[in-house]
Amino acid sequence: MDAATIVAYAFGLLLLYVVAYVLYVPLKVIVRLTYNAIVGGILLWLVNLAGGFFGLSVAINPVTALVAGFLGIPGVVLLIALQYVVAGRV
């Protein structure tokens, strides 16, 4: 093999690596967002289940699920506080 063929193979492998990386990173972000939204939805469902005894409920939709998924327990507390402010209970 001559040097031009080796350089072409090296360039092809580098290009393949760059394309795979460009496609992998957004996929990783989408998977993480989906996972966080599912965890947030479950957390909100548990709050609604336990809060039913106290008259407390938070709507479960993609936005509230993502807020709860991103922020965790403080996000759920934020959603509950926002529910009280919007409902005029404060």
C-alpha cells in the first residue's frame, strides 16, 4: 500500500468518528430528556396519589413532567406552590 491509501483510510475513519459523534450526542440528550420526563411523571403521580387525601393535585402533562424530571423534588415543590398561586389559595 502506498501512503495516499493509508492517508485516505485514516481520513475516512476520522470522518466516520465525527459523523457518529454528531449523531450520538443529540440522541443521548433526547434519551436523557425522555427518562427525566418519565421519572417526573411518576413522581407527580405519587404526589397526586398521596395528595388526594389532602385535596392536593398537580396536572400531569409533558411540561410538568419535564420540570419535575429536571429539578426533582424541588421541581415538584415548585409545581405545587405554583398550583396554589394560580388557584388563588394563597
